[in-house]
Amino acid sequence: MLPISKCKLTRWAMALPLLIAIRPALLSQSCCPDPRFEILKTQLMATEFKQRQMEYRAWQASERRNVPVYNARLNGAVIAFHKHIVKDDHYLATNCGLCRKYLQEIKSYSKKLEQAMK
């Protein structure tokens, strides 16, 4: 997989010939769009779409590799939350900052796991 800077460089390397090819169409003052310009524009859009699709798939693969880490962190957050609740009749308290922190952490890791498993 290419680093981000090389991906951008590759994208520019693909787009530059297309931009050079459509330059005359951009400079002309015709009232109707040139069909060659439209074809090149469509090809450029297709290459950008494919590039974004490849980046998304790479991100998705990295998220799938992180599933065991997210699962371990989720289990740790649940255990810490239960330990916090068990001590000192804590279930009687209604407004606890630590509880909110643990619940937010649990929700975050649950969401990450759900996204990674799609």
C-alpha cells in the first residue's frame, strides 16, 4: 500500500496528462462543450472515484485488523465500569462523571467494532 504522499503524487501523475489534453478546450471560447473535453472529464472523475474506493478499502482492511484490539479495549472498559459500580453502593448515585466516561468509552469501542465488521 502506498503512503498518503505517494497516493497524492500518483493521482497528480494521472491527472496531469488529462489536464494538458483538455487545456485547448479550456482556452477556446466556443459556446458548446467539446465532446473530447467531456470524455476526458469523465475519465478523470472515474480515476478519482477508483482512487477514493481504493483508499476506503485500505482503511476498511486496517480497521478489520484492529478488531481484536477494539474487542480487548471494550472488554477492559466493561470490566472497569462494573468494578466502579460495585464498590460503595454506587448504584444509588445517579450522576457520576466516571460512569459517563466508561459508558462513552464502551459506546465508542462498540461503534468501532460494528464499523469494522461491516
